[in-house]
Amino acid sequence: MTRLELGIPRIRRDPAAQPPADGRPDVPGLVDRFGRVARDLRVSVTEKCSLRCTYCMPAEGLPALARDDLLTAVEIARLVGVAVRDLGVTDIRFTGGEPLMRSDLAEIVELSAAVAAGASISMTTNGIGLDKRIGELVAAGLTRINISLDTVDRDHFARLTRRDRLPAVFAGIEAAKRAGITPLKINAVLMRDTLAGAADLLEWSLDNGCRLRFIEQMPLDADASWARDNMVDASELLEVLGERFTLTQPHRDDPSAPAEEWLVDGGPATVGIIASVTRSFCEACDRTRITAEGTVRSCLFGDDETDLRGLLRSGADDLAIATRWRAAMWGKQAGHGMSLPDFQRPLRSMGAIGG
């Protein structure tokens, strides 16, 4: 399997060769042609992961990136500073791969928090090893954590992730709770073979004071086995959960937030459903992404990437970086287009993009 087949393009667009952002209004924020403004920054810090989830990575993992291809902690913090100070970003989330695979993650968080001027600093993780590092991460400035957990059945977990590590995930969750991280969110990707355990996962989340969000599986798996006809959608999940719980009053507290929140048995507990495929929220998307190699990815499903690492390492000033970033986001596509007959899945898998 080649690097391209695994979703890691060989070529990055030369930023000097990019067309100007014709028609873009003279505003500081990351506005696009459809009037959306990106305020949520996702930063992938590595392609490595301690699991091999079937909807994210191939069994052998992604090809290793050369050390020099990865952004350093200082470079990541500089981009975070530009994003918050010059581009209006208010939320920073570190992703992977698995961010805990970076030995300098606490340094990344600390340097970023120092220039984030009040923006929230969060992380999406599978939780493995979190019990050993939660103290240094909170001390560095981490304020929120999302933990990926698709099932509380150990056998199902081992099949889905290709690793028998569920006890390690539970240890990470308990450590985060002891550290006072709140709300502690759980992300679960809807899969056909774990649907029967969805109500068990919700009950476990309620019992453990976690806020659960189910996510429809998207065509971002490295094995390219996703099929619309076989995916579990939000309506099917609601039927399964409705056999054990009463779910009422779906709403979004924030129009740009991806999850519809349902009250569970009258509340106050809720369960979120992110219907990325069947109830698209692209028209309210407020995200911008930086890959582990330092490229701007304006849309999760758009392979068009803009290199910032080259600017960082060529001595460009912050104004040049901000200008290039604005131009990249101005060209953001309208949506993922999964319902269109000419839809093409992105070259990169989720593990290579970052969540």
C-alpha cells in the first residue's frame, strides 16, 4: 500500500503559487465565501496512535512521518498565537493520531496556553497513558478533554481497535475525573457491530458522570471500506436507545456545535448525536485544521491543503502567515457533498488528518 493510498499526499502546494483570495473582505477573521467564520482550531500533533481503530487507521498503522516533517512545539505554539491574536480563534484542540504519543505534549500545551490569551485549550485522546500524564497536562494549561470510547464491552473493544486496551482507557478516564476535568466528554463512533451495546455505553457514561456523544461514521477510514448502505445513522441509534431511555427535546446550544443534545429520561443528563452524514451541519462549520506537517486544511473532506510550515521555517513574519491562512480558509468548500453522485472521499484518512 502506497503513502497516497493511505491518505498521505506526497506533494504540498507551494504557498507562493496559490492564487490570491479574490473578493475576500478586508476583515481579520477566517471568513470563507459562504459567510462562515472559523473560530475552532484543530491541531494534529502526530500521525502515530496506540490503537488501530478500523474506521480510522489500517492494521499496520500509518507510514511514519520523518521527525523533521512534524511541527515542533515552538512552531505549533507560534501558529496558535497567530490564530488567537490575529485570526479570532477562540478554541484550540490538539488531536492526532493520538496526541499522547508526543513526548513533548505538555510543552506543546504550555507554550500554546501562554500565547492563547484566554482561548480554551483541549485535547481529543483515546485515554491510554492519560493516567500517567494528566497532572503535567493540567498544570501546563489543558482545560478540557474528549476521550474516544466506542464500547464498554472488552471483546468488542479489542476487535474494533485491534488492541486489548480497554482497562487502560478506563484508567485514563478515572484519572481525568480525579484531576477535576469537567465536563469530561466521551466520543463514540457508530458502528454496525457495536450498535447493540450503545445503550450500555450511555448507561455507563451516565453512571460515571461523563457526557456521551455518538458520531455517525464518515468515509474517512484508511481501509476505504465505508459504505453508506451499511452505516448506522442517527435515526437507527435513536430507536435502539429509545428501548431503554426516554430521549426528548433535541437542540443545539450553539448553532455551530455539531451535536444535537437530547435530554435523557427528562434530564438534566443529555446524550449528543453528531449526524455528520445524514444531518449535515456544514453550513454552520466554524473549524480550521492544521495537520501534523503544518498545512492548513480548510475542510475535513477537502484535499486542498496550504503549507504554513514552509513559511515558518523560511523566516516569514506573523503577518505573512496570517495572510496565507486567511486565503486558505476563504477558499473553503461549501460542504462535504456526500449526498452528491460525484462525491469522492478524501485522500487522507481520519488518522492522517486529525479529528
